[in-house]
Amino acid sequence: MTKTINHESPQQGVRVRIESDTDLVSARHAGRTLAEQAGFSSSELTLIATAISELARNIIEYANYGEIQLELVHNANTSGIRIVATDSGPGISNIEQAIRGGFSTSGGLGLGLAGVRHIMDHFDLESSSGSGTCVTVTKWKL
């Protein structure tokens, strides 16, 4: 299996194919580096890296492979980082249940998507059973 990191623009975006724990580490590092370049604080960098880890872990555990896209975004007031995690796995049959804290299909603590939703400023999840999942989150600089 080949790990691919495509640097679309070193200051703007990175794509990381997720197939293994090694890819998870690569995605986390790439996101942290990109966010650091954008001027995020140390505590914000930790939150961003945590969100990337959780989203990549879900790809590995539930879909076997997918992709994490990272990009710097801007609005009138500030800049941020957008993380898009996509896969073509089995999808999530009950989104409301999946994003509620304490729910887990893997026997874990069930803090994954609920935790990501809590630590990021924007959270959007699109999924349906049998057609994969796309989670888009954004963190804005304080």
C-alpha cells in the first residue's frame, strides 16, 4: 500500500490518504504544521491534531481507507483550518445517535464524533447507510 500526501499548495492545502495508523500520524502532523503556519496557538494546535486523529481513526476502523483533506480558510474576521474526512465505507445509519456522547459501535467510550463536534467551531456530517461518510469541521483562530 502506498501512502500519498499531495501538497496542493504548501500554504493552502494538503490531502492525506488514510489506510493505516502511519497515515493517521502523517495526517495529524500535516494538519498541525498547516495550522502552525496559520498562527494557531499551542492549545488550538492540540485540539486540531486531536480532531484529525479521531476522524482518521474512524476511517481506519469503520471504512478501512479514505482521505483527510486539510485547508486554510478565511472569512472577514479571521482565518482557520478546515478538515474534511471522507470515505466510501458502510456509512452511518443513525447520525443523531453517532454524534451523541456515550454512543459507540466499537465498544469504546463513544466520545469520538461528539468530542470532535465539541472541540471544533463548525461540524457537518453527511452519511447514509451503504454510501460512505463525509465529516467537515473547521477551527477558527481565536
